[in-house]
Amino acid sequence: MLDPKNPYTRRYASLSITDLLDAREAYHIHLMRMENVFATAIGLYRIRENDLDYAHYHPAGEAAARERGKKTEPRTMENTVVQPWSWPCVLVFVKDWLKPEDLHAAQIKGQVVPPFLDLADGRVVPTCVVQASLWEGAKSPLAGYQFTQQLMGGGYPVVTNVQGKEHTGSVGCLVTDGVRHFALTNQHVAGESGSEIFTLLQGDARRIGTSAKRSLRSLPFQKLYPGFPGATTRGNLDAGLIDVDDLADWTAQVFGLGVLGQMIEFNANTASLDWIGTQVYAHGAHSGDLRGEIKALFYRYRTTGGTDYVSDFLIGGVEKKPLTTMPGDSGTLWCVEAPAETQQNSAPEKEKRAREPKKTADMRMPAKFSGKVYRPFALEWGGQKLADGGDQFTQYALAASLSVICRELDVEVVADLNAELPQYWGAVGHYKIAERAVDSTSGKLKTFLNANMAQLTYPASVIRGGQIKPSPDKFVPLADVPDVVWKSNINRGGDAVRPQENWNHYADMDLPGEDGRTLFDLSGIDDKQKTPKASALSIQDWKAFYANAPQPSASTSKGKVNQGALPFRVWQIFDAMVEAKSASRFLCAAGILAHYVGDACQPLHGSMHSDGLNGASTGVHSAYEETMIDHFSQDLADELDNLKAAALLAPARDASSIKSGFEAGLALIELMARAQRYLPPEDICNTYDSLGRGKSAKVLKGMWDAFGKPTASCIADGARTLGQLWQAAYNLNKQSDFSGAVSQKVLKPMYEDQDFLPSLHLAHLDESGFKP
């Protein structure tokens, strides 16, 4: 016979969200009159680590229930877990755990939480009593989290001034009403309509917009979740919009997470206990990367004037690691890691399932995983510190459903604005090479470069996130100055700042000349094997080659072939580093050199197949070096981590063998040859064609599967070569006792000077300056 009060014989797993909310509503006044009770929520029963049914559902059964009733130790959030066999319940948070000797007196006074809540229609809902209390200690100070100058997006800090007091928080994401775009954050962070709002870049405040008129504080719970009980309850949303000044400064990506997947709907139709135990991810402006777990739903945290206030989600730490979110994270977007195919209204996938849920059209589960996608579902608006009865506390995040917020504000999440960032080989290839090359240097040079890392490149975490878009009107980290500044048309109408710069970024080393020999052949490297060291580099020979070389067979261009001069550009800059008489000029040249070495290790920059076989234009160049790496930036970073040992790369020159600009140019040609050995340009083009071309998920995935590892080898070799070039030039420089950080205010006017490392076409180079 079924015992209605024994959860092992009664099918409590069939209880729904509505059942639990009905029970809490029916017993709310009774529970909140108890002096010991301070909050309630709905969720799944929490099992102590020393309970009989902690590890296995069977054979504990009824014995576990009897044993649990004898327990005298407190049940806390820290010493309990949710297991697949945990049943639905109402969580009741109490300040003190009643001891056996106090239980009888408390029962007489009506101060004992009943183990089951009986409803008039016969439904029975279990309770789970958890000891905790609100932490009354000092608040944690905000971290000095700083962001570099780049595209802004979710995860960036928000700073406002309300009644003379500074409020700090985070940007959640971009949203739109179909006409304008806004940055979503908390209302208490955005402040009153029209308030100026700032972010922090390099530690300095920069205005990003003003607070929009539309905002939300709290709304009746039954308006937010029609059909759910809660007549005297309000759901806290705390959502505000920032009307951004310049949309060009923004990306839909979230710092540390990347491009967002589709929003997951959490509403009255899709709310499910399957959310409990789901691992979730975020990036707070002050705490950085956050990883948590949903502990409970509809956490009732306060009662004022007969009205209860509820948070949709209570998020805590995972795997016994505390959640580190801080007050400055208000407005942070929380996401679920899910497959790309997951449909918009899917509930989150869980590794273990306690029961088969009631399936609806709004709870479709994915059939398989195809890649890492972060799908937003909630906006953090506050926190709760729950003490364990002693002097320790555990931090929790309180968050509201993002889909409900968007519905009430009448906006949609933007997932594609600037999602595919331009010049992504610049981000990974140029900036990553500059960042990694420092490890290939030694002594005082390494100390000097480390002190100037912010001048050279972006931090590794920023590069991994793939959210880089330097602006030519601000300081540009040196590794991408040639693309961002010199090839731009800022303040010059339609002309580039340096009209002759483009030819310095490539050289079609495998293009057959009039006699069938290639530039590799002219340099002393067999074009087929690409193994011997280069031994020749002559401007006269290159000019003669270009004067007579025919266009590739598939090219539609007429006239002479493009006269790429990449090795000579490296020769020029190396000489400038050797001759530099100040730390600033040496550093500026060294950082800019990183860009050209980055180009050299990209196989398509050294090939006549740069955008298709034999000079064709198929779009493979941008698909491979920009979009593919954009989509797999974190995977590429992981591959690079596996290639730290130089022994995994082909042999190369070391600094001691590079004693002139001529030998620096030869070292670069050897790098270009190794890059084409790691990854032949023809293979890139053929695979791209066989996949159907374009930038679809299928094409990008196919290219990554084929070329991920060799691409990492190209970049790793570029970093190693750059480090050796830096070290060689430093060793030859007679002033080379540079130290300390060089100001960006010194470097910016230096690289903006047209006479600094002048950009010239091969035909205009002074041959007297390029003698072996």
C-alpha cells in the first residue's frame, strides 16, 4: 500500500511547478509566521553527503527515510547535493536548526516546519528544510577589473552616478526594439532616464550612452507568469536599457563567452524542475569568468507590507567551488552551454535525469551536440550571502528570466551585430604571435617586453575571447598598426593613410616566373620540398621576376602581377630596430614587426592561391583566416597550448645566426616555406571548394577539422621566429639596455609619423639600403 507521506513509495516526481507553488502559497502565511523561517523556494530535495541514499537510490529506500528522520546535524546548502532521484519539494530556509531537545517545545509553539504540505484536493508536497542565514558581515571590495580599448559588449563594466554616489555593474548584452539598439543592464545601475553612463577602458571612464526611458523594477508575479499562483507576490526584474551613443563601438559578443546562441525561453509554459542542477556560465565585469549551478527557482527572499518578492533563479557554486560574483556584477548575463542545434524554447540538457519530464512543444531536447554555444537565459540583478550558522558565508546570485525581461521591455536579444569581427587573423595571428613571441626572448629584453605587453598586444584572455576591434583614432596595440592605421582611410577621404602599404603584407612565393622558377627557387629554397635554408634575397632579382612573370591561369587581372615585398619589409624594420637609439623607437618597430611576421606564417599570404586556386577569387582567404578562426578561437588557443615546445616545430634559425637585415629577410622566407609545408595553400583551396564554399557552419567546421592543428603550427612557428628576430636585433643594438614601460602617448604619434618605417612599393625602395 502506498504511504502518502513516504517519498519512496509515493510518486512525488510527477509534481509540477504549479503544484509546488500552490503548496507554498497555501502555507505561506503559516511558514512566514515562524520566527526561524526567512525565505522559501521551490526545487529538488537536497541530500546530505552522509545520508544512506546519497550515492544510490537503491537499496536505501524506506530505510533511508527512517534514517533521515533521526538526523540531528543541520542540512545546509554546502553539505547537501541534488541527486537524480531527488524529488520535487518546497525549500524552506531557517536561521537555526532545531535540536531534538528543542523540538517538542517548538511544536507546541507552532514553530516546526512540517515535512509535508497537504492541499485540500489531496495533493501532498514535501518540504526540505535548509539551515542558513543572511550574512551581516562586511561587503567584499570591488576588484580593479580593467578592459582594453576594443569593441564593447556584454561583460563590460557600467559606471553611473546616482545622487552623488557611484553605482557600478555590468552590461548584459545588446538588445533592440527593431529601431534602436540598447545595452541591457540593471535598472538600479542605469539610474534615472537621461543619466550619463560610462564604461572603463584602460582604467579610464569613457561615456557610452544615457539611460533610456524604458526600465523595469518589479511586476506582479501572476502577470509575469500567467497561471501560476502568487496573488500577493511580485517578481523582481530590475532591468534597464542604455541608449548607446555609437553602435559602431559595440559587438553582440559577450566578453569571455563569445558569440551568443539563441536565448532560452523561461516562462510559465517552459519553466521546469529540470533547470535545477544545471551548470551555467557568465562573465561579470568585476569578477571575470563565473561558473555556477542553479540551486532553486522562484526564491522568495523578502516580504514587505504583505507583499512577497521573488527571484526567478538562485544560482550558487558548482563542485564545491564557491561562486565568486560580487556587487559590481549586477547586470551580468547568465548562459547555458548548449549545442548549436538547440531550438529556441528548449529546456537545458542535463547529464543525468531523475525522471522523465512531461514533454511539451516548448521542452524539445537536442539530439546531439555539434559545438560549444552559450545560450542566454537570465540577467543577474543582485546577490544573497547565506551564512552556515558560523562566521562563514556562501555567495549566491539572484537572477531574472531574460525572456520575461525582453517580453516586458518589448525588445529582442541581438546575436549577430559585429559577430564576425573583421581581420580576425589580425586578432589571433598578429596579436597572439606578439603575445607568445616574448617567451622566445631572454634576459633584459624579455623583461622589457613583458613590461610593455599592453603596448604590443592584448592579454591572452582577450585574444581567446575573440572580441578585438582596435580603432585607428585611438591607441592601437603595435602588432596591428599596419592594418588598422596605415591601411585605413581615417581623415583621408577615400585614400589609405599610407597608399603603398598594402604590397608589404604578402609575396606570392610559389608563383612561376617566365622561366618557370618561383621566388622560393630564387631564394635558394626548392619550391617543391621547401626544406633547405634560403641563401639569396635581391631587389634586382625580384624586380626582374615581376617584370616578366605571367598572371596565374585563373586570374582575371590584366597586366603585371602584384609585386608583394614582404621579406624586404622585414629587412627594413629589422635594420631600424638595430639602429634605434631609444627604447620607444625600438619597441615601436618591434611591435610593428610582429604584424608582418604574422602575415608570413599565414600560408595564403605567401601564395598565388591567396583567394582561390591559381589566382581565382573564391572567398577562401577571408573564410579561412578570419571567419573559421573566429568560430574556433578557443579551440585554436587550446591547440597552441599543445605546441609550446619548439621541438614540435620544424627546425629554424636562432637569434645568434641572424646578424643583419638580409639574414632577417632570409629567416622570414624560411618561415613562409615552413608554413606552406605545415599547410599547403592548394589544400586549403581544394577543401574549401569541396565543402561548397561560403561561410556556413558546415564549411567552417569542415575546414577546422582539416586545418586546425596545422594552423596552430603556423602561428606557433611565427611566434618563435618573431622572438628570434627581436632577440637578434636587440643583441646587435648598441643602445640595448632598454627597460621600463613606454607610454602609449609616446608611441601613437611615432607610428602616425609618415617618416617612421616609411611604407614603399618595391619599385620605390632604395636599393642601396638592401645589400647582403
